[in-house]
Amino acid sequence: MYDITKRRSIRKYAEREVSDELLHSLLQRAEQTQTMGNLQLYSVVVNRDAEMKRRLAPAHFCQPMVEGAPVVLTFCADYNRCTQWCLNRKAHPGYDNLLSFLNAATDALLYCQTFCHLAEEQGLGLCFLGTTIYNAQQIIDTLQLPKLVMPVATITLGWPDEDAPVSDRLPLQAIIHEESYKPYTTESIDRYYTPKEQLEENRHFVEINGTETLAQIFTDIRYKGDDCRAISQALVDVLRKQNFL
Amino acid sequence: MYDITKRRSIRKYAEREVSDELLHSLLQRAEQTQTMGNLQLYSVVVNRDAEMKRRLAPAHFCQPMVEGAPVVLTFCADYNRCTQWCLNRKAHPGYDNLLSFLNAATDALLYCQTFCHLAEEQGLGLCFLGTTIYNAQQIIDTLQLPKLVMPVATITLGWPDEDAPVSDRLPLQAIIHEESYKPYTTESIDRYYTPKEQLEENRHFVEINGTETLAQIFTDIRYKGDDCRAISQALVDVLRKQNFL
């Protein structure tokens, strides 16, 4: 039986087909996820074609899973279909704004996560690519996404061909707040993060990155402030182009 | 065994406690959800106190589930904890931007949905309140959320005390696109939406709302363009106040 406490991302996939029958069954079952006003403000683009995966790869910084996975799924916030429906039904939609984007993104992400859960229950392995909104314009161009459609999540999917380790997580007390948000203190930050910092894999991670602390890997190498601000600006431009701003 | 095709939102809850032991076990197991760089950019505020639920209710347009549920969970995009950690570790974070907000919101929503799935597997019932970002400032004030924390989802949770119907969904073909996005046509919109429009509950829904079409309920009554634009502006202001813009 599937045990979520053992879940891990899978980046290497076996040479075994993920049938359309299985994929469609999972995508359809996931539709029962809650959705705003039962509008289902999402779409999924399914890529199996090698040439299409090759064209998507650069948007994901050429992470090898994109070309290596039998299936790549791009989950999109989609107000286009709903808007088309409204226009064809004498209704006057007004979903060209940030609220509507966030509502559709929420629908898409909840749907995506139900899909992930159902797929993993079946023994499939997947990797969630957070890079989707970093180079959204490339994805929009490649997948020919119209206005009011914005990619928000990408999943590479296949049968696992690796026994990846389970990642550590913060203790529950670090993420829950009873009744109201309790400010973190120097002491509580130490209590929650020191066990993570002392893990051998994280000490090794610091060593190979040549930083003094684990946190510096994130601020100085992986998600640098200047990069985040520049990508944010590009993201605003893409949201504007897609008519969500 | 839990069958997701039977899932439905639950708005009425039995007078039966949801133990801290069960709640914490579910929240902890959900932590295994994928998260950006293993940073876990989310927090959850747990409300059981009647007075706190009473204060939260107006932000959710006084939907009765908020005061009626034994537990209300507010899932937040949280870059505050990570930033505190960085600052205490000689690292210089730069997460005061839209990209970082969306990264944290994605983490929070994926985590939330795993939690929902695990809770429903246990027989718990829940309702997802999409209203969270409509009146985010009220929630921020009530729950004392600091800068770089933004509420993105609220769940009311308890043991079901109703046998709610399962909602219809669009056929799978309406939401998937093979290889690239295929524009919808008048004919495909009809094919995908007519079965929904012909359901007795939706005909009744149109009748009691006094509209001509089902779509008009959404554009003229529930999610009006002018309202969306006004709320969007308020949302931009809140994101700015929380240092995400």
C-alpha cells in the first residue's frame, strides 16, 4: 500500500510506457478535486513527442527529466475556456485580472497535486518542476497557449528507475501556529533548522557549494535576490501579455 | 476504501471532535509533498477557538462553515520563516517579489491539497474556501500574519454530518490538450458544456437566479468583472503591504 511518508521525487524513469488508458484515468479521477464555482479553471497539456519535449527542455533549464520522461504534463491556469463558454452564452466575462489569475492558478495547482497523489499511489514516479513560471513565455510559445492561459506547474512522469532517498522535512511545530501566527525567535529557528543543517547530506551540500552555511546556498547560489527580482519583472510582463494584468 | 470519484465538499459537521493527534498526524504526513528546494515555504494556522472563528467568518462572507466547523485551517504562503533562518545564518535573502510569492503560494497549495486528500481518506469532510484571497487583509489582521506571509487557502474541517451530492465535472477531453493547446470552437464548447447545462440541478440553479444561461450566473452574479477588478486592486495592495510586491 502507498505510504506517503516514503514519497520522494523521481528523476530517472524506466523504459516502460505509461499508457494513455492509465494516464487518462488518473487525469479524469483527479477532476473530482474541489474547484472554484465548479468552473475547473485549468487545462493540462500532455507531451509525449520527443521533439516537443526537446523544445520544452530549455524553459526548464535543460533539466534531464524533461527529455528523459515518457510523459511531461504542463498544468495551466485557464480562464480561456470559461471565457469562450461565457461569450457563447450571452454572458460578459471579466477575468482579465490578478484575482482571476490566482483563482485559476489555485484550481490548477490543487488539481495537479491530486493527480500527483493518485499517480504515486499507482507506483508512478514524478518530479515537480518549479521552473514553469521562470520561463513561462517559452512554454507559452512552445505549447501555443492563448491569452488567459498561463502555465503554473510541470510534472515529469514515468515508472521509477531509481531508488531516490526520502528528503528530510521540518518538524511539524515549525510550520503550524495555534490560533494565531507566533513569531519565530533565534531560539526557535535554531531548534527547527539545526537538525536539518546537521544532516550529513546537507553538510556535504554546503561543502560542494563552498558556502559557510546551508542557507547561503539558497540566497547566494540557487534563488538569488537579484535573479528573483529580474524573473519577477519578466513574470509581470508575461501575465500582462496573457491578459491577466 | 476511499474512492475519489465520490468526493464532495462537506459543509455540515457532526458534534464530534477532530483530535489534535489525528490532525497533527495528517499535517505532518502531508509535509512529504514536494516543495521548492526543500524550503517548505508555507505555514498553517489552526483555529479551534470559537471567538477566533467568529472573527474569521466575515472575511469568508460569513459562510456558516467557518463557525460551524470544529477546525478551520488557513494555509499561508510563508517566506518569513525562511527569511528569518537566512538572516540568522549570515545569508542575504531577497524574496520580496512576485516570483517568490508565487513560489510560496505554490508550495502552500500543493501542501494543502495533499492534506485534503489524506484527511478525506480518513473519512473527514472539508470545504475549501476560495474566499481567502478576497479579503486577505482581514485574515492577516485576525491571525497576526507578519510580512512575507500571505493566506492563500482556507479549509473548514470536521466529521461529515450530511450526504452531499457529488458535483458533475467536464469530460476529460475538455481539459486535456495533446502536444499543444487546441483552440476551443463553438462546436467543442457546446459538446463540453451542454451536458452540464442540461443537468436538472443546473437548470434549477438558472431558474432561481433568474438568468437566461448558466454562464450568466457567473458573470452577472457570482464573479462579476467589476468585482474581480476591484478585488484585484485590493489584492495588489495587500501583496505590497506583505512585501511581496
